[in-house]
Amino acid sequence: MPPPRTREKALRQRLAELRGPEVQAKALDARALAALAANPGCRRRAILDGAGVDKAVLADALGSPSVFGQSQFAFVRGNAFEAKVKADGGTELLRLAHEKLDRAAEPPAGAHVPDLTAQGPHGRTARTELALREATEAAGAWTLLDHPMLALDVAGSPAFLEPDAVVVHPDGSWTVVEIKSFPMLDGAADPAKVGAAARQSAVYVLALEQVAARLESAPRVRHRILLVCPKDFSNLPTASAVDVRKQRAVTARQLARLTRIEEIADTLPEGTCFSPELPAERLTEAVESVPASYAPECLSACELAFHCRDRSRAEGAVTRLGRPVRAELGGLTTVGDVLAAARGEAGDPSDPAVAALRRAAALRAEALATAAPEVAPCP
């Protein structure tokens, strides 16, 4: 077996070939990882994300443009609000961290904001780890890391992540800070948006835990993150402590189940490439060579969702009806199989799913037969 460095170099070269010549890799972020972890059975998304393929550009080239993503207006508004929250050395941000998470500590009279500038993601990751180590050893002080860089192993490939901020408390513990531009009305925000922020923050918590494990005296990574949002309809920041233990456990379990990227790459036909510059037919053939696991939830999380939905409909796959329906149908994977089983044309009668379908079909036929005489004929 070749040494790890040789395998890693060969994998990087293979992923570059899949991405296409001279195509810049698109880095994985926490939002993409949270979506990937929510659908670990999708080998298509795993290999495309692992290779750094821009799925929005790919969807355009396939003729199924994506509407997934943040609007430019929301992006600008979010950046402006984040700058306001971090103004004056993060004074207001640290005040909120003290108020919501650590009232027992001394109020932050000031904070150390280390310079995290370095060359490349590997350099920034190393600089962040050094800053975290130094801040943890400086007991009794508050430290704010503005846009640190973290690395998380995903299916055998490193993903570089950049949280909005990380706070090091006077006791040496670490807290993830997530800054969002959606409002918090009367102390509560949209549950769906809070849930998405929690899933995203859980990825950062996992990455921080890997950093903490490498230090001599592993500091505590807090499982309550600080969610900062505009208060009511103003631009004033307010915050809430969000417990992400559940999301962290789910994300860790799902990421562990992901098929290693090199295993997927080894199954692809020779010469497979996902470059959007390829002819449409060849590009479609390349994408279809990797199995997908489409579900309706993909529409809010993946740029290729429309393409995969169209293919799922054409194949009659039951996954397009939702994961709960798919789970109830057992070995029946297509709509044709389901209808045939319900009509008694196929399927094992001892299969609970087949028996339930036939019972439902019989009840439907009985109901229609009973109701038919009561329907008056049209004049």
C-alpha cells in the first residue's frame, strides 16, 4: 500500500481531473457540509463536492439552472450587519457572549483580537490553531478570533471552514459565534432558520473539537453557540444561546457514514470529467455515471436538485415522494413496482409493504363501488 502522502497526492490529482483542466476548485463550506451530512447516501454530491465542482455552474450547463442560494441583497445586508456587530474590536459581540453564555466570568473590559493572516488555507488553519492555543493558555482573558480557518476531515479529504467568529472565554473554553441577518422578534427567530444555523454551527463545533484534541490539555468546546441577529426590525444586534448537541451528534454520525471519496472515484469510468465546458451530452453522461439519492429536501439544499428531480421522475423512483414514503415501501423502488404490487400483478404477498398496498387498493375499490350508485348521472 502506498504511503499516505502518496495516496493523498494521487487523490488530489484524480479530483483535479474530474473537475476539469484549469477549473478552480470550489471550497466546501459549513452550509454545504451540513447539507451533505443530511443526505449521506448521495454519492453524486459527495464526489462533486469532494472534487470542488461548482454545482451551480454545472446545473446551468446541464440545462437545469439552480435557484438555490443567497440573494445579492441579503449577502450585502449580512456583511453590513456583521461589520456592525464586530465594530470596536468586537466589544458588543463579547458583551453578548458574556450576557448569554458566561455571566459567572468577569465582564469583558477589552479583548485580544489576534491577527490570523496567513498564506493559503493550510497556513490560515495553522495560524488559527496557534492563536487558539495561546488564547487558551492566557487564562482570565477574553479573546475574539475573527473569521478563523478550521479544517475538518470529510470522507478522507480536508474541508476548510470559516466560522464568523470564535470566542475564547476566561476559563479557556471555546464558543462558536454565528451571525445572521434574519431578525429576532421578541427574543425568538424563525425556527427553520435557527435550525439551519444550528446545523451549520454544529460543523464548526466538530472542527473545533478536532483542534482541541490536538492540544496537550484539551479545552472544552461549548455545545451552546452564540447566534447573533438584528433585534426586531432594527439593525441593533441581539443574541441567543442555541444548544447544538443534537445537530452535532447527527452531523458527526452522518459524516462518518459518507463513502470515502477515493472509493467513489475508483468506480467511475476512465476519462470521466465534470467540466461545464464539455458538450451537454457528454457532461450528462458523466453526471449520470454517479448514483444520486434525490429527495424533496434537496430542493432547499443542493444546486443540482432540479436535474436530479427530473431524472428521478423519468425513472419513476419513489424517493421523489419523500424519505418517509420510501422507507414504508421497503424493496419497492419505483412507482411502477408499487402499482403492480397494489394490483396483485407482482410482489410477494408475505411482504408487509405489498400486503398493505393490496389492502389499500381493495378498500379504495370497495369505496368507489359503494359510492358509484349514489352519483346521479349527468342530464
